[in-house]
Amino acid sequence: MSATPTPEAVESREPLPPPSSPPAETTPPRRTSRFRPAQLIPFIPALVPAALIVAVIAELVVSTGFTNFGLSFWGPDWLPSPSVGTPTFGILVFITGSFLTAIPALLLAMAIGLGIAIASTSYLPRWITRFLDPFVDLLAGIPSIVYGIWGYLLVAPFFGTVINPVIYRYFSFVPGFGGKAPLAEGVGLPVAIFILTLMALPITTLLIRDSLRAVPRDLWEAGLGLGATRWETTRKVAIPYGLRGIVSAGFLGFGRAFGETVMVAMVLNVVPAFPINFYSGTSTMAAEMFTQLDSAHGNGQFLAALSEMALVLLAISLVVNIVGRRLVSHFAVYEVPGL
């Protein structure tokens, strides 16, 4: 039973203090924004790539001397140093040669790269792919001059004595594969296309492989759970899902093959003329600039034509690479269920 407090005890209690009012809000002092040159320092490294591209384009434009070759610049006649008459600078031959070497090489590289990517993501165990994947990366690190020496000394003679005669014998009825017999030395379009395929293979394989590995695990499990085989799941699920990465691999692989210079100049049998058949030589924009640069010194018009050709090659390469990289996205790596 609790005791009742007496009146004296009640009076002796101290009154409760009044509730304190919330503190008044104080506004922080306004800081005056002052521009400091040090704030630009982080932007300098980021602007270096753009500055380099602008510098290259500006130098090429200045080297052209603002010469206007007119529509003849896009024509088929290329005769920079005639003994009699006026020089003509038509780059259609070299544009055609660039596409004739780059497009077949790209198609072969895409087919081989897709096969390698499907094998490494859908069929091979992970421990095997970890061993084999670095070899694809090593192909990208081989200098083009090494490819050129290897192609000229080994691949070209093999094509000239074995591959080209067989193709000529059994496919001469096909337009473009008959006519003049292939050279025994083997230099020409087939060797250039073959080695360009090897040079474009690393970037196409890596991008296709990463796009297939980016397919969510749930989609793989759903396809396999419905009774589809690994090939059916790859063909109907993985490839459509990673189509964006596969297309971007094609663009970047084309850019790699389109601008190749040293190797093409060594094995293509460079001549400024349209190819008469599949085995003959021709020239590309990059190879022609590489082989004719020494001759252009002292000839201002010739050097201006080469500079304009370089601008055309740069424009095509930039457009192809920009479109390809816009399609590239970051892919998450996974393992196929059951491997």
C-alpha cells in the first residue's frame, strides 16, 4: 500500500522548467563561387584523346593545301606521275580494293569467332576455356609486320602452289574465279584475305564470347529445363539475346581489317588497278599511301592527293568504330549451367 504524500512534501517540490523552444534555424553563409585555374587540371587528361584526333584531322587538312580535285578524285583513274599529260588522282580503285579485302576477311572472322565463342561458352568445361582463352588474346598482340613476313615467306607460296591452283581448277566456271591463272608466288587477294581474317579474329571472338556469356543464367536454365539441347538454347536464346554485341563485333572487326597497311602491302601484290580475278593483285587506300609516300615528297599535288585519301580512310574508320562502340555494352561473365 503506497503512502500518500503530505502537503509539506508537495510544496517542497521544485516546479518543472518550461519547455524549451526549438533553436532558430541559421542559414549558412553564402559562399561566393570563384573560378580557379586548378579546377581545369582534371579535364586535361580527359581531353587528350579528343585533342589528338582534332590535331590529326587538322594536319591532314592543312597537308591537302585545300586542293580541289573535283569529282575526278572519286573516279577510277590514278596516274600521279605521267610522262606525258596531266596527273589524275582517282581513288575509286583503292576504295574498291579496301572493301574487297576487308569484307571477306570480316565474314570469315565472324564465322570462326562465332564458332569459337559458342564452343567456349556452351560446350567446353570452364577449366579448358581458362587455358584456351589467352591464346585468342595473344593473336591480337602480334605485330602486323610479323604477319606480313610470315605471310610472304610461308603462306603465299603455299597458296600459290596448293590452294590457288585447286580453286582455279574446280571453280574456274564461277565468274571471277577463271581467266588468268594465279601466280606461282601466291601473292594476291586470297593471301591478304586469309591473314586479315587472322588479324580481325581476336576482337570479333572476344566481343562475341562476352556477349554470349552475358546471357542471364535464368534464360539458360529455362531453355535447358524445357528440354532444349545446348545447341538449340544457344541458337534460339543466347545468340538473339547477345545480337547487339555480335553486331558490334562485326563493326569493330571491319575497322581492324579495313585500315591494315604493312601486311597488305607485303602480300597483296600492290598494283593501282582493279583486280581481273580472284587471284590477282590490287591496292587499298592504306597500302597505296604506305608505298607511295616517298614518291610524293617534292610533288605537292601528289602529297595533297595522299592526304585527302588519308582523310577518307580516317572518316570511314571513325564512323565504323563509333557505330561499333555505341553498340558495345558491358557484359557480365557467367558460366553455363552444368559445366
